[in-house]
Amino acid sequence: MRVLLSTYGSRGDVEPLVGLAVRLRALGAEVRVCAPPDEEFAELLAGVAVPLVPVGRPVRPTVTGATPLSAADLPRRAAALVAAQFDKVAAAAEGCDALVATGLMPAAASARSVTEKLGIRYVYASFQQLTLPSPHHPPLAYPGRSFPPEVTDNRVLWDLDAQNINELFGATLNTHRAAIGLPPVDNVRDYVITDQPWLATDPTLDPWQEPTDLDVVQTGAWILPDVRPLPAALEAFLDAGTPPVYVGFGSMAMQTPALRAPKDIARVAIAAIRAQGRRALVSHGWADLALIDDRDDCLRVGEVNQQALFGRVAAVVHHGGAGTTTTATRAGAPQVVIPQLVDQPYWAGRVADLGIGAAHDGPTPTTESLSAALRTTLTPETRARATAVAGTIRTDGATVAATLLIEAASRERPPASTSTTRDRRARAL
């Protein structure tokens, strides 16, 4: 069994696929991953001996660059991404029995087109439910394409979402499809998502509501087990006093008109943590957060085992990415979520609704606003609730997904002669 996993996005889009790859390989499958060529993604895959097929431009320079991606840039960037996907994914999919796609819509649309041409199984997976059409929640807006404020019917908003996606990506996608002999797609979003998408999130954190028009398969989150020991300096810091408050924003640049990372956001966070009489662990991340002085109550850390660390901290202050939220919740760590964009306000709301932490109001904290959120989060009641919820978080999501995929692809696997024909078509593509 050969499986290709394909994505284009930040670490939150790549790491779950690595978790799935590990479980697929444990079940006997041969796996490779198409992902952006960022060095940290290459290292992540090399660490589990899964081949990386680099596709497109590195993501980090776009996120952290002085000039953020604008609405005017979106069609041009999407066209370049579609071209790269058709080229690299088609080659990587040769001889594969199944392909799982996630990440940015134009990348997933290209991946599905390749599977259509080759006649192999395709699965679309989402790491948060807000990309899946439902009458119970509105869609996420694309840059420069906000929805009319007077429209409140979610079904109408999802129709507008499909229209926006067609206008942004449809022409480019169909040009490349025509070049390989495929007919045009008139609804790119529904073509990508299919009528049976997978939702790779935990049901406690991200409960899917029925009824909808989709037959959603919620597998649980795809967690990559991390067995790395914590660095000696970090162990010494943890042992030297009471549990610190962790602050880190992952792949977020954390630059707003009021705060210019790294100095300002670090200053606000450390001041708020000290105001609670707590020590601070500052993760530099893509924002390159730095310490503000040389006092011994703070330590700056890089890429570490969050699964091991979060169970030893007083609280986790973060941006609200799906992966960080799941890891902190699973560890029983109270959270303060400072959402920046896309699905992060949703995860902040879930943390608050579950009573396992606080959702900061807006993306730009002050010392006073973050202090208030920390006061809520650092109570015994919040800690007790976080501990209770941690026991409900599933850890078998990647195993469930890997088993489903192998069983489905095995049922559909063609005879050897048909497979040989498919391989010839793949090489022609």
C-alpha cells in the first residue's frame, strides 16, 4: 500500500500529517509527504524517516516578511501554488493507492485533480471545522472578501464562500486541468471537500453538529507522539521554582499596529506574568520573541517537546492554533488564548466555553488585559476543570484515520494489470 499525504501551510498543517504518516507506516504502508520546503518541516519528517517532497515556496518568509500577503497578491500566489502542485504532486503520486490532502484550498484542489487523473482514492481532511459547510456556523472570509454584514443566514454565507473561491482559484485550476485532459470544475470548494470529508479534531474540543449536508468522519486529532527529552537548561529552570507560565505564538508573526514583535509582545507578556507572581517561559517561535532583561525568573526556549512541557507549567499563553490548543488541553494545562486570525478565535471560544482557560478579547494584549485573563486562568477551579477535560481527549485519532484509509484503499485496489496501466498514465502526466 502506497499513500501520499499532501499539504501547503504552516506547521499546524504539516505536523498532523506527520502523525498520520507514522501510523500508516506502522500498519505497513509506504508513505511520502508533499509539503512546503521550510527547513523545520524537512527536519520534522527526517526525524521519523518519512520522505519529503518539497512543493512551492517556503511558508515562513511569507508569514514573517515585512510586507504581509495582501488580497491583491492572493490570485497570483494561488496560481503559482497550483502550478507547483500539479507538477510535484503528480510525480509524487505515481504508483500510489491513495492521497490525503489538506492545507490551502488551491493546493488541495490540485491534489484532487491529480487523483482524478490517476484514478486513485482521495480524502480531504480538515484540522478545524470552519472550512466545512454547515448551517451551524459561518465560513471564514478570505482577505479582501468580507461577507455583507446584513447577511446572517449561514447557508447564504456558504453560497457566497463557494462563489469567492471560484473567483479566486477557479480559472487557474481549470486551465491546469484542461492541460491534462480533465473537464472544468464549476464548484471548486465542494470538489475539494467532497461529500465525506474527514475532520481530524477531538470531539470534546471541536464537536461537529448534525444535521448537515456532509457525511463528516471525525477521526480525532492526528497527534505525533513526541519522546524527546527536555533540554537540560529547561529542566533546571523548571526544578528551580514554582511552575512557570509558558508564552508562545507558534507560526504567528505577532505584528500589529500597536505591538511590533519581538520586544513589545514579550514585554507585555512578561510584565503580566510577573504581576501574578509567576515565572515565565518565553518560546521565540516565528515571531522571534526575546527576553526583556536578564532576571532569573524568565527563560527563553526554542523548539521543545510541548507534550512533556505543558504538563509542568502553571498555564499556557498562546495564539489558539488547533495543534497547540489540543496539546495544552490534553496536558491539563489552563490556557489563555490570544487569537490572531482564521480559526484561532474559534479555538479561543472553545477554551472559554469548556472552562479550561480564558479567551483574550482581540489580538493585541496589554499588560492589564493579559493580567486579567491570567487571573481567571490561574485559579484552582480552572486548573481542576482543565484536569478533568484532559481525561476526555482522545489520543487515537491518527490510528483511526490510518486504519480507515488502508481498509478503504484495499477494497478499491485494482488488479495488477490495471495498476500497471495506471502507472503508465502517471508517468505520462
